[in-house]
Amino acid sequence: MKKNVGKVDQMIRYVLAAVLVVVGILLFNSLTWLAIVLFVLAAISALTGAIGFCGLYTLLGINTCKVETKE
């Protein structure tokens, strides 16, 4: 897999994941379906940030990763 998620994008994904987890915990005292959805979205966001690859970016042709080319 070729990386297509840049450093700033990774940080945004980590912050988003943390916010989603906090919202899921604070707003929903019990494990409801909406809390589960928020936790899954948080996990996906953190995972794509950690590995540096986003499948949706590939489909849309987006690349936020600065790649150095050797000439």
C-alpha cells in the first residue's frame, strides 16, 4: 500500500478519533447503537492515521502525503 495520508492529515484523524470517543462516552451512558457507530468511526480514523493509507482517498484520487521524488 502506498501512503496517501500526510502528517497534518494524520494529526487531524487522531484528534477526530479522540473527539468521537469522548462524545460516545459522555453523551451515551449505555452502549447504544449510536455509541457503537461513533466508536467504529473513531477506530477507522485512528487506524487510517496510523498506517498512513486511506482507501477512500485512493478511490477519490486524493493524496495529502508529501512524496519526495528522486531524479
